[in-house]
Amino acid sequence: MSDDEVLLRVRGLTHRYGARTACAQVDFDLHPGEVLGIVGESGAGKSTLLHCLATRLQPSAGTVEYRCADGRLREVFALSEAERRLLLRTEWGLVHQNPRDGLRMEVSAGGNVGERLMAVGERHYGRIRTQAAHWLAQVEIGAERLDHLPATFSGGMQQRVQIARNLVSRPRLLFMDEPTGGLDVSVQARLLDLLRGLVAQLGLSAIVVTHDLGVVRLLAQRLLVMRGGRVVEQGLTDQVLDDPQHPYTQLLVSSILRV
Amino acid sequence: MHEAGYNFAYLDEQTKRAIRRGLLKAVAIPGHQVPFASREMPLPYGWGTGGIQLTAALLGREDVLKVIDQGADDTTNAVSIRRFFARTAGVATTTRVVEATLIQTRHRIPEAPLAEGQIVVFQVPIPEPLRWMEASERETRRMHALKEYGLMHVSLYEDVARHGRIAKTYDYPVMVAGRYLMSPSPIPKFDNPKLDRSPALQLFGAGRERRLYAVPPYTEVNSLDFDDHPFTVERWSQPCALCGATDSYLDEIITDDAGTRMLVCSDTDHCGARRAERPAEECTP
Ligand SMILES: Nc1ncnc2c1ncn2[C@@H]1O[C@H](COP(=O)(O)OP(=O)(O)O)[C@@H](O)[C@H]1O
Ligand SMILES: [Mg+2]
């Protein structure tokens, strides 16, 4: 694909915690509408990489360029803090593994979902509420729960509120860290189905971190396999999973390392 | 003359200068919280030690001081602070707004209009309006720096969702000069409109939290709201039972053992002055 189609371009991305290198020399491109999976066992550096991409962590080296809505490709760490924070709550979304990290637990579901609208200046209560109800419905939560606190919701529901809270600003790029982690198997399946539908319906680009190969098989067109902080293999999901080249990927696929 | 053994107005001159420097910065950046090295005062926190330090740093020998607490000049808190400055600074005190050059207050802005040249010092317990929504001070400071105030509207949203209206009745958040979100201190929202373009200099001191901030004269101060839930002030169906005022903030008081209730002005000096101006036969309800 040509250069001007790239949505996110990552080169030489490296992050160290002190002397410990958590991810090293990661290169990849993400194209609009594409879902990229990042897999690998626990400790491989997946979350560190994701948080560097989402500018939650400052990388030790490397670049992350993003094509803003205005069409320009910009180095995200060269943006001002104000621009970066605006990006994070408008064009981007970040779904945490633990919904408690991504929700305001003392604020109603409606308030959680409406926050991004208020952050960009929406001052009409009725419109905020209508939008909140709409996006909660999109994640299969009924309007009768609009004023309930997330603490009264099940884990799967909390995760759906977190997703709605991100989608309300119509982001172009969604970062997700183990979105189905910590949920019961049947709940996981339903959430995955929902996510797959939303991504397709909204034409979202996404990067999904998971240790669960089932998740990427359903969601991701392309795959990065990480081990010890390095990308050992990347390619189309079906190709990588059905015909793994790297010995580590072969182990992973043969489920010896499945956690 | 003030009592021997103290510096004028209790604080030493160096401390006062440091506070005045902080106040100058606060005036230069309306609504922005400025840290200051709050001192131990011979009164407990919660008694307005922030306000007292600001007053101490500002008082000159020619000043005339008025101190109110919940609108009254004669409550324990107001009397103690007035006595403190009468003793340590020997300044004249008054209960009349027109006579005062400096008014220290807790929980009210006087009903009588303020004038150019006057200073109002507010006692502030919690200076950070975002505190209830965001516990991290690092984060709230960043929000102020970047003018990211959506979170305050989330709190108003929660109010409307729960109560059908914005339920905050005091310490109602305001935007100062279109830039900084500010806590007006726990005054009733009834007083918020008085903050807007006031001819007086309005200063705010939080002792325990070591913060001061300012609204210079004629600064625009707006109360936050929604387009479809606009800011409104309290209204009462009856006038003040003592002076007949229909435009002042009323408190409910119990007048006898049977629990008889009466609505009267919370600003006692204003109420008294109105009664004194009127013919005797109109005085009693
Ligand atoms: N805050 C941190 N401080 C120090 N080391 C960390 C920190 N977070 C993660 N690590 C280490 O970095 C490596 C990668 O961790 P992480 O990115 O969480 O991997 P994954 O998400 O793939 O499980 C691990 O060895 C982990 O122990
Ligand atoms: Mg992880």
C-alpha cells in the first residue's frame, strides 16, 4: 500500500524500565480500517508497547507517527501535551484490561459515556444524554441502566460501558489491552462478537493486545507475535496461525504456551 | 494602638511580604491558585486561618475592618477574628459595609453593594473545585494548565441525572475571565452573581491547603451550567420577616420552643439597617 494510506507508522520503538528492556525495535504500519493483534505470553512486552503507542508511556527510543484527521502524518511525541491529550479523547480510544482503570466508578454509566462530549465543549444536557443512551444501546445496555453506577454492573457490562465511553467521540483508532481478559468464557465470546460487529460497522482501526489466540483469530486481520520484548513474527492472522514460521510462534500455536 | 509583643497584625513583615507577592501573582492571573507558605495562626484551621493571613498581610493602620460569618457580624467566629485584629493591629472595626475598607467573610458576600477600593477576603476550606471528581493534584493542576474542564460538567451532569436539576447550592463552581475554573468558597450560589464584575478586589485564602487566589475588580465571573439547565439563584416565596426585603438571602430561624419558623435575612447588618431606615409602624411583621 502507498505511504499516504498509513494511519499509524511505528519505527524502532523501544521502552526500558530502568535497565530492563520491556520492548525493543518494534516496527509496523497500521492502515485505516485494519485491526492488528499483538500476541505473546505474559511479560512479552505487549502492554508496554500498547501504552507507548497510546502515549501513556514515553518510549526510550523510536517514533510513532499518526495521520491526523486533517490528513497530515505527525510524530505523536512531538505534539504538545494539549494536542496529545485532545487526540486521546477524540480521535483515539483506549480500552483497559481492568474496567476500573478506564471508568469513573463514582459516576453513572451515562456520565461516563458523556464525559468525552463534555470534554470537547458539549453543554446541552439533553443532547449528552441522548448520545449516552445511543452508545450504551450500541453495546447492548438498556436505557434503564443509564443512571446506574458501574459498580452495580457485572464485569462484562463494565467492559461494555468502557467501550461505549470511548466510541462516543467516534474515534478513528482504538487501543485495547486484553479487552476480554478476566471475563467468563461465555461473556468473552459475547463481547468479542459485539466488538467485531462494532469495528466493522464503524470502520474502526484498532490494535488489540491479548495472550488469547482466539481473540485475534476473530478480530484481527494482521498479527504481531512478541517474545521477550521483540517482534519475532508478523503477517496476516490466518497465515501466521495456520502456518507459523518462527519456532516460538509454532509453540504458541500448538498451545504449549497458552496461558 | 495594638498590643505590645506582636508585630502589627500579628505576622512578621517578611511573611506578609511573601503573602503580598503571592497576592500580586494571583491578581495577575485571575482565578489561578497560587501556593503560599501558610503559617500557624493562633486559631485552629477551619476558623479561617487562610483568610486571616491574607487580611494580616493587607491591613494598614488606616483600614476599617468588617468580619462576617454566614452573613452575621456577631457570631463567635466573626467576633474572634475581629477581636484578634483589634488587638494585634489596633485597627478600627465596623459592621457597616460602606464604612469598611476590608471585609473578611466566611460563607457570604454582603447584600449591600461593594465599591471600588474595597477588598473582600474570603475564607476557603477546599480551593480545588475539581477535587471531588479527581483526587490527584498533579492531574487537576494539568487540567487547569490546559483548561480541560469537561470533568466539572460531568459532576453537573450527575446532579441533573440524579435530581432533575443542578443541585449544588453553595460552593458553586465558576469560570473566571473565561480562563480558570474556580471555587467561590462555600458561599450560597445566590451570591455568585455578585462576584461578576464586582468593583471590589476579591481575594481568597485557604490556610490548610496553602493556596490563595483572586478576582480583580470588574472581572467576568460565570457560573457553570448547561444550555438546557441554566444557572439560577435561590428564591423565596416570602420576604424577610423582619425587614421585608424580597431581594436578599434568607435563613430559616426557629423563634420559640414550639418550633415556630421564620425567614429572615442572613446578612444581619443589612437587615438591621433596613429596619432602622423605615418608620416604626412598618417594622414589626
Ligand atoms: N512499571 C514497570 N516497571 C518495571 N518493569 C515493568 C513495569 N511494567 C512491566 N514491566 C516489565 O516489563 C516486561 C513487559 O511487561 P508487559 O508490557 O506488562 O508485558 P505483557 O503485557 O506482555 O504481559 C515484563 O518483564 C514486566 O515485568
Ligand atoms: Mg499486559
